[in-house]
Amino acid sequence: MDQELSVFCRREYPRLVGALSLYCGDAYVAEELAQEAIVRVVSDWGKVRRLAAPGAWAHRVAINLANSHFRRRLAERRAKQRLYARAALAVHQPDTSTAVAVRQTVASLPQRQRAVIVLRFFADLSVREVADVLGCPDGTVKSLTSKALASLRTTDLSELREASDAN
């Protein structure tokens, strides 16, 4: 692996895991998806290295992988419901109550708002980079960000923490 690729992967992997953890609400899934995104970066490095924003490309791949994961998970859930006629059990993830509350709050946002919040404020991508990742105009990113922040401001994290602590 060349030095430039090695530096890129070491820098981007933790950012991808963090962004995907917020986006997916599951740190373990986030690690798996981030690893897959890095594998794709490595396999396409000749193309990726010439991009204006290779980090944004990696985040786009990661978000696409997460969306595919969500679709597969939904299909699996439907199949289980048909087969067993009951909902799948929730998996408990030990975490601080604040982290759980933040994940729940971010997860409650509509998909595009959630993606914008994660990419803008966790992955620290610019409006332009987020627009490229999501394939939409800059103005849409700004509008989605504004709506998402307004929604997040109305959420009382203390209630979510208490509910999380009770479980």
C-alpha cells in the first residue's frame, strides 16, 4: 500500500466509523460498513486519489453501504415477521445514556436530514461536499440542515437519558 493511501485510510477510517455510528445507530454495524468503504477506497484508489474530495467520496460510499444495509435489514425483518408473526427483539448495546439519547434523537430524523447532520457535523464535510455525497444542490443541504437542527433543538435529551437508564 502506498504512503498516501495509508495516510488517507488511517485518517478517514475513524471518521467513517463515527459518522456511520451516528447514521446507523449501531457502532458495530458502523465498523463493518466503514471497513467495507475502506476496501472500496483501496480497490479504486487510482481514481479516488485524483478526486477533489476523496474523503467525501469515501463518505458517499459509506452512506450508500448503510442505505443498502437498511434495505436488507428491512427485508429480513419483514421475512421474519411473516415467518414468526412477531417483531424481532431489540439488541441491547451497552453505552452511556447520553450517547444512546443522541443516537436515538439523530435516528428519529428523516433519512436525508439524518444524513446531512451526520455528514456536516460529525464527518465535518462542507455544504458542497455533503451536496456531492447526497447528489443534491447546496441549497437543499442548507434547508435540510436547518430543518434537522430545528427538530433536534425541540428534543429533550434528559427525558431520553432517563428512559435509557431505566432500560
